[in-house]
Amino acid sequence: MAAAPPNLPVTWARAALNFPSAGSRARGGAHTIKSTGILDDGEGSRTSPPPVAGAVPRLVTRDFALACVATLLFFTSFYFLMPLMPLYAVDVGASPGMVGIVVGAFTLSSLALRPLVGRGIDRRGRRPFMAAGAIVFTVVGFMYGAAHSVAALIAVRVLHGTGIACYTTSSNTYIADIAPAARRGEAISYYGMFINLAMAYAPALGALMHGRTGFQGAFWASSCAGAVALAVIAALREPPRVAAGAAAPSPRSREALISRSALFPALVCASCTITYGAVMAFLPLLAAERGASGAALFFAIYAVCIILSRLIGGFISDRRGRAAVIVPGLACAVLAMACLAFVGGLHGIVVAAALYGLGFGLALPGLNTLVVDRAAPAERGTALATYSAMFDLGIATGAIVLGSLAGIGGLSLVFGVATLVITGGLFGFILGLRARL
């Protein structure tokens, strides 16, 4: 293949990924692109009549709306407790070092379970695992109030992590199943926007509830949100299984816990979330070190920009190809990390927040959709579990491994290395396109 121009024009990027245009999808119907493993099977037609040529297939259906509402409630339950857990760990007697273990136990259990959940979703269906995740979130809120030792709290955190492994993997797969293939990027972007909405308001509500009722009231409120999410999930309809004659995985891939087709976009995703782990752990300290009380402002700007970019990113992805949002999204994230590493003061934090939200709102949904494109319908659960596991692993790596650099060269070194990591992800993606990985 001839070398690509340095600006990676969209037409070349679409050709490299073998993404057909929206018009060709509407005209061509179901087809499989075997040279790259990317499947465009038109599975939206399994839940709705085949679209008329040139018509825009319907995206917002009853089940799509209910799944988004359930996700909003589920993550309301999750983010309700996020700012309170370190405080509660200290309250039950955890040392500063143990606080990290208490918080991290959630991610470790989620990471360990995701591959098994992915295979289970492909075999048993999507909705049972969504319900299992909501049940766990309903129960653990009451269990936290009874955990009066560090050991008991860690045990509850491990159980809590299994809930998010079940729900997020299965709900992501559910959305991919019911979305029309020609609007898959939009569907995944809009679905993720409800997670970001919960992130925007639920931590503040949790802190407010804690201030008025203590930890117990906040735990109960989290359980109530999980219970309402479960009620909404009960109204969902399970998507039809893969029709006879549709592309299906080989016996070997059915037994696999890791999806090979998902590894390339999943590794690029990990380069993003490594930086996110560093931001979550060290951005408040960086703001304080530079005399700028901008940590809260950073996350507010980040949330707004990621929601706004999701509104347009999916539309662009479906019409211009996944690379058209992934490449500029990764570039924005590179610039954001460079701002945090090398630009001082409040203005550097503000610019970094806007670039980071814009970058993540474009790149992560694009990578997520690419995973779905490359996987056969019967192995989507495994593929998305692989992607989600790398997402979690990246966050943990960023917080722990990059955090170890803080004692060597300070926080500027932490974010400088984060800049190199995400730059590696950007160039790795471009080279992967050329190599047709």
C-alpha cells in the first residue's frame, strides 16, 4: 500500500477501514468485509422493517429510550457514591494507603470478571446480565452501611465491581444489537452521553445527601436508583438472536475469553484511559501545586465538552468513517495532556479540560463502534468485554504506574509521560490503519 498523506484524509481513512458510506449501506444491505474482519450486517433490520433506499433508519425506539434511561439511573447509583467512598473508608479505619486498595478493589474485580461476562452475554443474552448488574447495585448500597471494618468494606467493593462488569458490558452490547447499522455510531455516542449526564450531577447529589443524612442516607439513595434501573430493565425486550445464515464465530472463538478482533481498538482505548487514570488521581494535586483552584472547573468543562462532542461525533462517524472522529479525538487528547504538563496557571487547566472533553467525546465512541463493526454479531459480548477490560486496565495503570513517577519528577513528569502514551496511541492507530490490523 502506498504511504498515506500526513493529514490522513477522511476518504483514505474510510478506504483503509473498508467503511462504506451511509448511502452504500442503505443500497447494499447486509455484507461482510472479510479482509479486515469488519462486519456490517445490517442487523438493525432484525428489529425493524428494512429501510427504503435513501431513507434514514429510525434510531430512537422504545427499547433504545428505555435502555438509555436505565443507564442514566444505573450510573446515578454509581456516581452517587464515588466522592464518598474514600471518606467512608477512612471513617471505618482505613489508613491512607488502604484507601487506595478499597477504591481499587472495585476496578480489579470488574476487570477480572469482564471476559467471563462477555462470553456469558453471547450465550445467554444481554438483558439477564443488565438485570444482574442492577440487582448488585441495589443490594450493595445496603451492604455498605453494614460494613464497619476495612476487610468488610473491601469485600463489598469487590461485589460492587461485579455489578458494573455485568451491566456495562451487556448494555453496550444491547445498544449495538438494536441500533440500525447505518446509525451505529450515533447510537453508541448518544448512549454514552447518558453516562456523562449522570457523572455531571450525581456526585454533587451524593455529597449533598451525605451532608444532610450521613453515609447511610447516601447509601440508601444509591440503592434506590439501582432498584429503579432494575424496574426499567424489566420492561426491555431481548434482541433476537443471530439469524440463520448470518456470520457466526468459529467454535474456537466461541470458547475464547478475549476477542482478537477487538484487540487493536481496545489497545488504542487503553492509551486514552491511562491518561484518564492520571487525571482522576492527580489533577486536583496539579491544580493545587500551581496555585489554581481549577480542579472542579476542569471536570465541569470536561463534562460539558464530552457531551457536546458526542452529539456530533456519532453523526460524523456514520457518514465519514470511524477514523474521521478517532484521529482528531486522539489529537485533542494529546494536546490536552501537553497543556497539563507544560502550561501553568488556570488558563492551562481550562484549555486542557475543553480539549480533553472534546477528544474523549470523539475518540472513545469511535473506538467502541469500531469494536462492534469488527465483531460478528454472535461474539459482540466477548468483543465489548475485551474493550471494556482494556478500558479498566488503562485507568488502573494510569493511576498506579504513572503515579509512581510523581515522586521522581513531580506531576509535570506524570502528565509529560501521559502525553507520550496518548501520542503513541494516536500514531499506533494510524499505523494500524495502514497495516489493516
